[in-house]
Amino acid sequence: MELLVAVVVGLVVVGLVLGVVLSRRRPAPGRTPPTPGRGGVATGDRQTAATTAPPRTPGPGLAGRIRSAFGSAVQDPWSELEGLLIGADVGPSTSARIVGDVRARYGQGEDPSALVGEEIRSILGASSSLELPTEGLGVVLVVGVNGSGKTTTIGKLAARLSSQGKRVSIANSDTFRAAASEQLGVWAERAGAHLVRQERGADPGAVAFDAVQAARARGSDVLIVDTAGRLHTKQPLMEELKKVRRVIEKAVGRSPDETLLVLDATTGQNGIAQALAFTEAVEVTGVALTKLDGTAKGGVVLAVRDRLGVPVKVVGTGESVGDLEPFDSEAFAARLLGG
Ligand code: GDP
């Protein structure tokens, strides 16, 4: 009898163990076991990834998250709102300003995201584009730190203007970086633009002066002047930029029609600090915000407008020649806010 009980208990234990092991090996309902080399971008098989991966459900946009923050039992929705804005790269001071303004206007039961939307639209203002003269030579001075995308943006801009039937000259006033000069040459050729450059180490002001004369002599409609972008903290760079600007003023008889600051959107608030230094030195009239196609959250556009007091005029959305878009503030606000 005791032997029989022991055998039965033994069989039950073995059965239980087997059951657990088998259930672990069987895939859960609805889950496909991983197949080597399938279904992920990491395998490098983009085609497979695109066709087999389930469509990603987009998370709620900023507006949705703001509504949730106010709808739930969150203790302090205002600091929650500030956190959401900072998380979207709007930057601490502009975020605080938006929260303050919305808080002052907010009435119980109102949709806070609609008020935030109004603030965002008011900070951005109307879209503004590059303003170049319709007659004579227009001059665009381009400044920004190295690596921000100056050369690429100049190339894209030159190509865009050329495609509109304009004759474009480019001046390489960054006489220090040999590689950048070569790269500018490649872009100029691609855009069908005429490149003015001098030997390495030449005086940047002299290059700009010669470029104005050369562009005039060729009957160019637009001259785009590239400049050096060594670290903004070094005073001589700002002095050099001021000088290039003065030389252009002298040669053309007026300020450059546009002084475009190229700003890398992925540098976030750090970029804003750099930008303030450039704005002070050379009276920036517009920002070209690059690399908005990457991980950058668009909120930095608001910080730029609010802190620098200058509009974003063009946006870089990739490394190819066509990846330059005019900045549309209404479309931008809608995209930032989401649903
Ligand atoms: P510069 O040193 O300011 O002249 O910068 P470059 O024009 O050489 O650009 C630096 C890097 O940023 C290069 O690898 C460019 O291809 C890249 N880049 C420039 N603009 C964009 C953009 O809008 N999107 C992306 N993804 N990359 C960009």
C-alpha cells in the first residue's frame, strides 16, 4: 500500500514538472517565436522589417499628454505641464513663460492644451522666409559653429535658388578649414554655383570683398558667404565675423540682406547659448535649423524664437540636396502639439 502511494505521488510530481517545462517551451498565444535574421532593423534587412513589423502606434502628441496631466489626479498639473514642455526641448525659460501665461488665463474646465497651442502660435508668429532683393545682388551671410551644418545648408540653399533660375555665387570666407573648402566646392558644383575662394589662411574679409566684386562681374543674383565657425567662446572668431560683415556692408553699400545662423537642433539648449553669442555679434536675421529629421524634438524652435528674437526661416531635414524646407509656423505648431 505504501509503495502504491509513493508511486502515485511520484507520477504526479513528474507530471507537474513536465507540464511546467512544456508550457515554457510553447510560444504564448499570439506570439511568434523569433526566427534568425527576421523582423528587425538591427539585422539590416530593411525590407523585411518594413513589411513584417506591426505598425507602430504613435504615442499621444503633446496636446494629448497635457490633457491627461490635467484630467487625472495629478497633484500639480502646472509643474507636470512644465516638465512636458521641457521634455519636448522647449527649454526651461520658454517653458516657464508658457506655463505662467497659460496659468494666468486658465479657467476651470477649459482645455489647457488649446491654451498652450495659442501660446505656441503666438511665440512663433507668422512664417517668414528669406528676403532677397528682386533686383541686383542679394547677399546672404551664413554663420554658425563648425559641425552645425553650415556647408550642407549653403549647398542646399544654392541648389534651391539655382532651381528657381537664380545665378548663385558662393564665397568661402572660412579660409582655415581645407576640408570644408573642398566640401563647399563639391556642393557648389552640384548646385551649378560659382565658388570664390582664396588660398588657405587668406584674410576672410578680403575673400568676402573679392567675392562681392566677382559676383557682380558675373551678374549673379545671390552671393552666399560662408564663414568660420571655430568655438564661439574665442573672441577672435566673433571679431572676424564682425569684420566680414563690415566688409560686405562697405562693398555692397548696405547690410547683408540676410544673416543666417545655422543651428543644429540636436544640440538643444546648448545651441541656444551659442546662438545668443552669434546674434549679439552679427545681427542675425534668421535661423536655419538643421537636423530636425533626427532625434531632435521640435520644441527648440520655440526657444530659438523666444530667446533669440529671430524667426526660424528654413529647416534642414536630411543630408540630401532637397532636404531644406521653408519654415511653416502653423504646420509646425500642429505637428508639435499632435492630437
Ligand atoms: P559645418 O561644419 O557647419 O559646415 O557642417 P556640415 O555641413 O559639414 O555638416 C556636418 C554634418 O551634419 C554632416 O555630416 C552633414 O551631412 C550633417 N547635416 C547637415 N545638415 C543636416 C540635416 O539637416 N540633417 C541631417 N540628418 N544631417 C545634416
